[in-house]
Amino acid sequence: MLFYNKLQETISKQNSLLCVGLDPDPAHLEGKDVASFLKSIISATHDLVCAYKPNLAFFEAMGPEGLKILKDVRDVIPGNIPVIGDAKRGDIGNTAAKYADSLFNIYGFDAITANPYLGKDALDPFLEYKDKGVFVLCRTTNPGASDIQELSVDGTPLYQIVAQKAQNDWNTNANIGLVAGATHPDDIARLRGICPDMPFLVPGIGAQEGDLEKATKASLNIEKSMAVINVSRGVLYADKSSSFADAARTASEKYREQINIARGM
Amino acid sequence: MLFYNKLQETISKQNSLLCVGLDPDPAHLEGKDVASFLKSIISATHDLVCAYKPNLAFFEAMGPEGLKILKDVRDVIPGNIPVIGDAKRGDIGNTAAKYADSLFNIYGFDAITANPYLGKDALDPFLEYKDKGVFVLCRTTNPGASDIQELSVDGTPLYQIVAQKAQNDWNTNANIGLVAGATHPDDIARLRGICPDMPFLVPGIGAQEGDLEKATKASLNIEKSMAVINVSRGVLYADKSSSFADAARTASEKYREQINIARGM
């Protein structure tokens, strides 16, 4: 099944645009076993989300063993829920093909994130997996995003040029999405104008203090547009005691509802 | 010791700017054990190089076991030879900190490659390791590099803006270098004009058919400038038979000499 359709089905069935980001940080786990922690989070939230998004950095920082945990945890996510491997890779063709092999074949991600700085032929090895989704970094949530992304290319900010290229030149397999940070809802609205049909992955809610209501509305301001609203720390570490799984469920219910109110559901 | 000094010492001692890229691809190994293969390559070439550059994608494509091989192989590289972890990571601060932790602490790389699209605060977690080097992607070797990197920002190509920012705004710890592909020697010369003192990492020689002589001269066209010229496939797969290690040594000698002729040594 195409990623786009799988995502759409799960959004409808679970009435949710909430994606829970899996960023396990031992500094916040107070001695809990990482794999067990994440499996408990998944068990407590899987009927409330439209996707999960493991962030590879947090697994890589645990060494080779961390990648085993990633594989193990990914395999317990119910098959109907899309899993977005957040790796933000970007490299020349033969190397990008290896990253794609790793992310799609070894970890079985339904979609990934990728960096546009190297241009189309560096994205192609990912895009060639037609049933997979590729969220291209466009407007990120960090304070320094403006350093490069807002540079003016003949009057148009670079991040909008990236969106234009994604929309007009790169999306031959109709499997591109955009990463559009919730910390800049006005920019999300501009991107939605450029890319009316693309799924948007919207990080920045919760710890990063993006505006949930504005970001949700901006990312859905065209009929039938689709967005995945990610929360990581705000769910994982809602409570650091032994009640963490219950707290993660409560937080997920709250975020799902706030998003649904914003989109008028 | 600072990466810059360690690199300089090894360049002098081995009279070499050659970096051998470690991109192990089972498709080219004809059944050879990956770790043994790479250890033989290192054993046969370590007195001829100024650095090694493992490309993480090739290890990741072997699953969690591949990362164990990476760690194992990295640990047999003689301590005086800098190791550049080619991972091209780029993510927001708390995630970049995890990538830095992985690359510098778990794998003990002396330097890494990083992507500038997210701006300075996404590079800072790497740059804060003052004794480590951070090669920022600037002008890459792939055909599609021009899609984004040559966009005109008020008349200046984006890749030159990246170099200007690296030189003037980002390099507070004096540990930035640039990735400047050998396939565009004229652009390397322009970058050297912007960043006279930075070490350049120059990929694209060998399989990618960059011009060794022009690229070497362009990257060294200012007195005391420093460059690392990378060859991966041209050394690793110089001969696919059981004589591969001898062939890798012969190829490394040839590349080292050609580079030395180009730089007048």
C-alpha cells in the first residue's frame, strides 16, 4: 500500500493527526530500560496516533546496541500505523542508496525525512521507493533555521524555493511530503499554498512551544490537505515516574483532541 | 590535540594529502568478510594517507551489526591518523547533540561532515567539541548539486554564502572545514578565496572522475592552506581479487604521488 494511503486510512480510523516522536533519552529515563519504556509508550498510545516517528540520533547515541533497540521497537508497532524514520539524511547517489536500503529495508520505515541541500539526484534513491514517503526538510523549527532557509533567492525565501522544486520538479512518484515546523505557522500557510496536496510533517509542538492551533489550521487550510502533527518530549516525558505510560496516554488524548478542535473535527 | 594540528602533523609526516574513504559495499566484495577486508586495506595503506573517511551509510546498510564493524574497524586505525566520520548529519539542537555524542564519543571520530541547511545552531553541538573538526557541506560532487547550491542569493551562489557564513559567523572555535567537490575545481578556487585558512575535504576523485590536478591546485592556491583529497572506490576496489590489498596500496601510492606532483612536492 502507498504510504500516502496508509497514512490517510490511519488518520481516518483513529481520528487523529497526532504522531508520537520516539526520542529515547537515557537522561530522562531515570534508569528505565529503553526498549521496555518505548514498548510501554506504544502500547499505551497506539490507538490514539496516526504515526510514530523514531528519531535515529537518539538510538545511534546508544551505539550499535541502540540500533538493535530501534529494530526491536519498530517491530512491535502495529502494522497499520505508519512509522516515519526521522534521519534527515542527504548524500550523493550511491551513498543515498545505502541510506535508503538501511531505512526502508532493514528498519522497514514507511517514510523518512531527507535533506534537500544536495538536490534532486540525492533524493532520488529514496523517491524511487514508490510506496514509501519522503518528507523533505523545508522549514525547520530551530532558531537558526533562518540562517539558510530564509535567504532571499530573487526575492523568494529559500525554503519556498525548496517547496516549489518539490512540487514542480521532484515529485514524479507523488511520494514527497514537507517538514514544516509548527514554530512558524505563517510559513506553513505559505507552503500549503505552494504544495496543496502534499502531506506535511509538522514538528515543534510541546517542548519546542510551537502554536498547535495555528500550525494545525495553517497546515490544513486547503481542502483534503493532510498533516501529521508530531509531539515527542511532551508525550514521552509527560510524567517521569512509574506512571509514565498512563501519563503518555493522557497527554496523547489531550494533543489529539486539541488538534481535532483546531481542525474542526 | 586539535584536529587541525593532528591533521597537519600527519600530512607532514606521511607527505600525503590522500584520504582513503571506507565505503564497504558487499556488492563489490565478492564474499569477503567486511571487517577483515577493511582491516587489510588499512594495514596496506596506513603509511600513505593523511586520514581515513568511513562513510556511515555503508555500515548502516548492514544493520546494527554494521555499526559494530564500524567501531571495530575504527579502533584498528593507528592513533596518529585522523578519522573523519562521513555522516552529513543535520538536525535541531537537542538531536544534533545526540549525533555529536554518537560520532565523537562512541566512534571516536576526529572530525565529521555536517549539513548546513538548518543553520548555525544546528551545527553548534558539533562545533562545541573544540578539538574536533566539522566539515560543512558546501559544494558537493553530484550532478544535481546545482539545484540548491547554485541558487542565486542576491547574485551570489548559495554555496558561497554558506562559505561566507562559515568563515565570518560560524567558526568561533576555529574548527570548521568545508566539503568542496573535485568535480568543480573552479568553485573550489572561489571557496579558497572566501576561506583562506580552512581545511577542505575534497571528494570526487576516482570513480566520480573529478580532476585531481586542478582540484588539488585549486584547494591549495593560498599559502599554508590545507586540503584532504579523498578517494574511496578507486582504492578499495582497485582490484577485486585476493590481491586487493596490494592493489589498494599501489593505487594509494599512485594517488599520493599525483597529488604531490600537483602541489609541487
